Amino acid sequence: MRLAKSVDSSTPPTTRACVSRSSASLRTLPTNSIEEVASIEWKAPVPDSSPTITDDRIRLALVDDHKMLLGALTEWIRNAASDINMVAAVSTWPDLLTHSEFPVDVVLLDLDLKDNIPISLKISTLKTTGVKTVLMSTYSEPNVVREALAAGALGYLVKSEDAEMIAEAIRAAAKGDSFVSAELDLALNASDIGGAPKLSAQERRVMALYGGGEPVKAVAFQLGISEETAKSYLKRIREKYRVAGIDVGTKVALRKRAIQDGILISTDARNSF
């Protein structure tokens, strides 16, 4: 008869070594193909049971291989957009995917990264992890923009746009809304140069109120937006008309055009111009 071996209760149980995945450590990236780099598998971190402080700001990651622009945008957003939390600013696509803060709410992504990875593959990767994408580029050709938007980008900005427009695009994307710069919007949607440009619903409201005689402060109050945001809308409206060859630089000219385009009923406009 075989006797069972006795177990020494004083001997501690065998433990298996655990490999800690430090948030600061980077994984080795595959370099033999574009697809492998672009499709790095992201694994959700283990939930932390310790108390956390709620932060409702938009978590933003910026990806641009121009270090000067990267630094300037990072500084501006941190100083001027209090509702946006810049949690990552990197210069390559792999650096974004392996960053400890990934995934984020919105990624402001340079279309012109010289890595030969298709933009459609990048956007689909971000969508898979629930991240919204706003693209920025030096290119403004309609076919390039259409391809990017068709791939799932919510925003597209030309790098010559004002910084305020970048913040607006980030906010729109965070809410699931689309945002395209004024010139690109006209190029994509206007049928004829000289005709009325296509305005968003909010832009039409701003134009109607401002063209109707309301000061910027009152326009902002009625629409529940900041005065600076109202000014940004007015600037964008004027830019769209300028590109269409229509001058609405003054309040009188803007009022007349609002009436002409059916945005404002003439009887609603004040005689305070």
C-alpha cells in the first residue's frame, strides 16, 4: 500500500511571480510591417480600487511630429482651454498607443505623420477603443478631407486655423458632433462661389441674433455659450462668406445678408445700426 506524503503546514504555499506592467514602461513595438505597428493591441488596465477625484474635463491627446507645433499647442490648450485636459503630447503613432493615459476622449491627430500608416487604419483603431478623432493638416483638398471624414474622423482642421477653432473642434468631437474649418466646409458643401455658404444650425442662430441687433454678450447669454465662443462663431460666419466672395465685415452688411439668405426676417431686425 502506497502512503500519501505528509504535507508540512508550516511550509508557505508556492507563489507565482507576477509581472507588473508599469505605466511608465514601453512595450517592444513590431517594426516589420505597417499593419503590425498600426494595430497594436490595447488592453484595458486593471481597475484601481483606491479613491479617485472626478475630473469632467475632456481628456485630450495630441500627436504631431513637428516638435515646435506640438509644444506650442500643448501650452496654448493648457492655458486657454480650462475644460480640456491635455494628458498626452507625443510625436509618433506608436507612442500614442503605448502611452499610459491611452485611451483618451479625443485625439488631435496630424494627418501628415511620415510613418506610411494609412489614416483610415489609424482612425478605425481609435474608434475601436472609443476615441474620437480630430485631424489637422496642411492639406485642404476636398478629396483628402472627404476620405478622412468617410473613415470616421469627426473633425478636420487646416493648420492655419486660429487656435480657438481647434478648441471648438475638440469640444464638438467630444460630444460626437462634426467640425470642419470654414474654408473646407465651403469647398465641400457650397454649390457655387458667390452663393450662400452652408452654415450650421448654431451659426444661423448666432447670425440671426447678432444681425437682429443683439450685442455679442446678449447673443452669448441667449445661446448659453461664452462671449468668446460667440465671437468665434461670428468670425467663422464672416470667413465662410468671405470665401464665397461676399463681404459681411460690418454688422449692417451681415444683417442685410442674413435677411437675403432667409436667416433673419426683416421685421425682426432692430433699427439700431
